[in-house]
Amino acid sequence: MNDIRQKKENVKMHLKNLRHDLKKMHLEVTEELTLPCPDDVKELMNKMDQLLKLIESK
């Protein structure tokens, strides 16, 4: 049971970080009218891949 709880907390943490990064990127696009750096987009994609792997692991 502890393992499931830890996994849930890890998923929450990843989602919170992704949300923060996406909000920041969105503000840059909408308010500053600048496109995100390709490396930043790649980093977010990698974070989402990590989250998927965490969710899919048993």
C-alpha cells in the first residue's frame, strides 16, 4: 500500500511541475509574444514521457 501512495505522490509532483512549466511558457507566448525555445519544449516533452512511464509502471 505504501508503494501505491508513493507512486501517487510522485505523479502529483510531476503534474505540478509540468503545469508550472506550461503556465510559464503560455505566459511568454501570450504576454511577451515570444515563442518558446525548442530545447524548453523538448524538456517538457521528456518530462511528460517520464510521467507516462511512471504511470504505466506497476
